[in-house]
Amino acid sequence: MSVAVPHTINAAYASKYDLPKPYVSRALDAVLIPINHASRHRYQIPPKLRGVYVLAVAPHGVAARQGIRPGDVLATVRHQPISTPTDVDRLVWAALAVSATSFLFGVNRGTEAADVVEVNTNITVNNFNTNVSVNNISQWTSVDNREEWTQIVDQYDDEMETSLNDTSYREDDSQPGDSSPDANATSDADDD
């Protein structure tokens, strides 16, 4: 009689980081996750907070430059509530379509829903056109220590790669400013 031995090492590894699917925000150069029971438990997110959790930011990306940091809870973009990570890119993209480049984020760093600070952020279409490599994300600044962050990136690299290729935040395939040939030829080069 033969007995099948389950792959307990892989199962244990997989369950160690039982997090919701991470999403790489092109608008912020940040890894965001939905807030659910698993993320609340792992990161001790207070029960009253709503929004998405900032898991990591690119060291010189938009979020880091504008003061959004790992461990923040993003509650709103331009006073619109955020409930999923894709909401961030969808709301920013929609505002860019009407030529907005200044974005007020409601960021929660406290324990109460009212503990929101407003962070003003400048974002352009170029943020969405910048190439981000999943291979570099393990070097981003995270709430986790370097070893654990690298393991999380390794475990969720397919999901992060998928989110980088996802353009569902766009209602169509157009770029904001497509109607004008010079729309993207602005002085945004100074933003980097």
C-alpha cells in the first residue's frame, strides 16, 4: 500500500503569507492590498479603517516622494472612497482624462476612521507609462523586513506581474490627452 505524502513545505510556505492579491499601482509606484481579515490580522490594521493598505513603495517613486509610506491606509482619492487597490489607478486615470494632475489622498495613519491626513500628490500620464519590473519590487521599501518582503514578492510575483499588465482601470484604450498630438509632450520630465 502506498501513501501519498502531501507537500507540507509548500503548503506551509503558501499559508504563511495568506494575503489578499497584491496590486502594483502605476499611479503611485506602490504595492497595495485590499483590507480583509488576513491583512488586518497580519498588519494589525484597526477594524474601523477602510480603504487599501500600502504594503510597499518604490524608493524614489511617486508615493515615496509625496509622503505616502508603507503601513498607510489609503481611504480616498480626490474625496472619492477607495475600496479596492484598482480604485486608486481607476480614479487617478479618470481625473487625468480631464487634465487633472493634482491628487488629494486621504491617508489614515491612526486607529480611528477620523484620523485621516490629506496628502497632495502630483501624478501625470507618464507614471502609467513607466516600466516597472517585478524583479525590482523586492527592493522597494516595505512594512515587512527585507527577508519577508522578498518571500512575499516571490510568492505573489505572478499576481504582481498580472497587475502590472492590467489596464482595466482605463474605461477604454485611449490615453488622457490623446486628442492632441502634443498632449504628452509637457515639462513633466522635471518630476523625476
